[in-house]
Amino acid sequence: MSEDKTPTPADALRALRLQEARWQAILGTARDAIIGIDLTGRITLFNHAAEVIFGYAASEVMGQNVTILMPAPYREEHDAYLATYRATGVPKAIGRIREVEGRRKNGDVFPMELSVSEARVGDDVMYSAMIRDVTERRRAEHALAESEARHRAVLDTAASAIIGIDEGGKVLSFNPAAERLFGYAATEIVGQNVKLLMPVPFRHEHDGYLRHYLQTGERRVIGIGREVTGRRKDGTNFPMDLAVNDTLLDGRHFFTGVIRDLTHEKEAEDRERQLLKQALQNERLADIGAVTARIAHDFGNPLAGLQMTAQRLRQLLARDPVPVERLTQATDMIVQTVQRLDALVEEFKEFAREQRLHLRRLELPAFLQEIVTAWDQEATGRGIALEVDVGTDLPVIRADPDKLRRVMDNLVKNALEAVDRGPGVVRVTAELRKQERIRILVTDSGPGVPEGIDVFALFETTKAGGTGLGLAICKQIVLAHGGGIEYASHFGTGTVFRLELPAHGPTRRL
Amino acid sequence: MDQPDGCSAIRILLVDDEPSFRTSLAEMLREDGHGVGDHGAPAHVPALSSLKDVAILITDYEMPGTSGLALADAFHAQHPHVPVILVTAYRTTSLDAQVLDRPFLRFVQKPVDYVVLHTLIHEVCAGRRP
């Protein structure tokens, strides 16, 4: 029984082994390398993480000088350092986390964090080092710094003004081009609301726009781009092209605006518009005689028809009993004629209207697909195959979508009416030509345009009931875009209308 | 409008591209006892040589394709004794001159008073065979 109360040497040994096993477990599972050395620098402890980091098995390094784990110059200095410490007791490494370099078995040198502590057991002194391999961290930090530097360089040298804002509209970045364009130093504007760069009334609307976008996701400018007005520090306004990109980071939106100054483009546009206006005006003067004759004819005939139908009504009303069905037919005729006159008035108005363009960025493939889709039913009803073949590599162009839609609708409608009844084909194709010019073709398998007439001339028409205004208006619109339109036709083989537009809109032509 | 001159029920050929004018006029003439063949364009008119019983041609001047004047000439070549009434919404001096060159033509400007036109029809019908 006494053996139970008094620990025997075997018990003490067991307890010691248990303790040892615990330490070994801790050392073995530690993620940091733990290395012990004695006073002379010989390795006395080398845990599993140390094996992984340095690439040595513990058995290879036990008893070796720890300097084998160091590259030059640490390797040469370490023995002397240890000797100095032994002599003076002044530590250099102990108790601090330092960043130094280690050397793996394969010779690779790597950055590591080192902390050293001293343990004394009686006269025995042991130094233990905790080592963390920071290669990956350094690499990530380096990559981040490099990426930041690269982006900074792009921002600093970009010709476009680039402005970053947060969800609240607060300016986060303002590059040198933005400084030049707006006349503000970055330090003046960063932290301010971006609406400072906008004139009234946009200034008051911007916060609302942002809120609306964040709530609904509905885009007005973001990802679309548009022409807006900017305001300089000196209070002057200028036209600019704004493209905004939305980046989601940690659930928060960051907006990057890229701005191009359109001042010079606008001036060129104005000059061109002036020239064009003059040319159109001259053409118009020559057209006035033709217009007068055309109005007298196009309006005079339906008016005479209305007057005749009114007399017909009077004739019918004089009968007893009044023939209600015929009366209804006659009144229907009046309504239809008035609608036709109204459409004619609209067309004349459209022709007389100045072709002032509202230029936007236009995705041509989607735009043309939309046009063709709108005419699908009409084509199917006529038994005509309506095809669209548009390359996806077309650049975004600057054009007036409403005006261009009018042109395309007119061309497709004409093509369908030329074929009249299937079997037949109407095809819309588009391609990028040299010098950033887009070519759109509308081809039909109809009978072709008779020789000796200019379909673009005012009042020239090959269609019964045609006013001869449609293609004349189309030509005006295309010219206003700085483009051209022509057609080729051969009797029996159909017609192709060729439309060419500058991708950048009308200004680049000057 | 029954008159003892053989002109109260005649065949009239009417060509005009304005549907309301053509339809209403044709129906009124039919109501008054005439036989009317009406067409929207000269191209739609049957072979002129086959139109032997037509007593009067009423045609618009400006139409798609062939003009009313060309139609009048072609018709006159086939039927030299049948009078032609040319209607137009837009009268020019050059057109007047062309009408004056053609004694078989009568000229009426739109808008047209039906009573006046009907009187003219009687007049030219009664005068067609002197």
C-alpha cells in the first residue's frame, strides 16, 4: 500500500515521459517552425513545421550549427554574434520579432519572421526560435503594391478624366486628367460629393439618380454612357461623354466614371451642321417649286375626294329611306382619307424639320436585330424570308437611334414592298469597313428599280400611293450623320441599298 | 336628269388614283343611271380597243405610271369620237397649253362640283356625234 503514496522512480519517469509527449505533441502540430540551439549554436530541437519550412529532416540537422539555415551574411555573422552575447549579455535578437532571411535545404532564400527567446535550466542555456515563413504574404503584398502602382500609372497618364465615387456620390479618386479638365486639384475634390462637377439642374438630381439605381438597378448612364454637361471650377460648362462602370466590392458599389471632353467635337459638329444646313437650304430653295406642285397635288386630290364624298352623302341623305349601309361606307371613306392626309402632313413636317441629331452610343448588332424583329410579322405575312447577318465585332457607334431607326425601317419596308409576295428574301447585313466606317446593306430579291429615276430625289416614287418623301428624308438623316447612302439595282435581280456611317458619328469627318 | 338625248344612261370609263374621289363619283354616276367602270391607274384599264361602248372617259391627270394625258391620247386614237374629261388638282400653264392642243379634251379642276360635272357630261355626250 505504501507504494501507492510514495512515487517510485518509475512513476517519476512515467510522469516525465508524459510531459515530454505533451510537449512533443505541441511542437509537432505547431504551424510555426520551432528550433532550439545551445550556447554554441548547435541545433538541439527541430520540430515538424521546421522540417516542412526548411526542407531538412530533423535527423539531418540535429547537432549541426544553426547557420546552415541562414544565407549570407547572417551565416557568417551568427557565430560572432553568439560569442558577443555570451561575453556581454547584450541581446540583439532576443525578445523581438524581426524579419530576416532563411535558407532552405535546396538553397532557396526566403523571408521569415523570427522571434528568439532564452531558456535557462540550471547552468544550461538554450535558445529557442519561432520562425514563420512569410514568402506568400510578401508575394501577395508585392503583387498588390505592383497592381496598385500599375493602376496609379494608368490613372495618372490617362488622357481621359477618371473619377471614382462611392455609393453616396463621394469622390474617392480624381486623376490628373480630371484635374486639368475640371480645374480642381484632387485634394480639393476628393471627399466632396461628385455633384459639385455638374451644373444645375443635374447637380440636384444626381443623389436621387444614385439612390434610384441602388434601389432598382435601373440604369440611366451606368454601363451605357451618354453625353452630359460638366461644370469646371471657374463655373463654365462643357459637353462631355461619360461612361460609368459599377464595381461591387464587399457588397458595396464603387463607380468609376471615364470622361472625354467633347468641346472640340461639338465645335466641329456645329461647323459641320452649319455647312450642312446651308447645303440643305440651297437644295430646299430649288425644291420649293416642286414642293408647291406636290402639295397642290397630294393634298388637292384627297381634298377633292372628301368634297366628292360629301356630295355623295348629300345624295344618299336625299333618298327615302336613307340607305344606312352606303352612308356608313361613305363616312368610312371620309375617315380613311382624312387619316391619309394626316399621315401626309406628318411626312411633310418630318421632311421640313431640320435634322438635328441626338447622338448616343449605339450597339449596332442589337439595334439591327430589333429593327428586323419588328418587321418579322409583316415579312411572314408576305411569305418573305427576312434575314439578319450582323457581325458581333462591330464597334459601338455614335448615332441618333430614333433617326437611324427611321432610315432602317424605311429601307426594310421598301425592300419588303419591292418583293411584295414571297417566295423572296430581304437581308440586312452589317460590317466594319476601313477607316472606322460601318456599312449596312439591305438587299431584296424584288424586281429592281426602273432605270432613269433617282429614288432619293424629292417626290420620286415607284410605289402607287408613295409620296416620294421617305427616301429623301432617309438621305437627309444619313448625310447629317456624315454618312452616305446609295443603291444598286438590276432588272430582275433585286436591289441593294448601301448605307455607310462613320463609327464615331459625324464629327470625325472634318 | 332624264333628257331625251340618249345621254341619260351611258357607259363611263373613270380613272383616278384617289380612292375617295373615284369611288364616290362612280357611285353617284351609277345612282344617276350610268354604267361606270372605275380604275385606280391607267395600267388597270382593260385593253382600250375592247371598250367599244364607252361614251365618255373621265381621267385624272397625274397618276403613277402613265399620265392621264397619255391615257387620253391612247384612248382617243382608238375611239376618236368619244369625248374625254381631264380632271386635275394642280393646273399649270403648260398643262393648259396641252389641253388646248386637243379639241376632244375638256378640262375640269378639282375639287369638282358634281352638278357641274354632270351637266358637262351631258353636254359633251350630246355633242359627241354632230
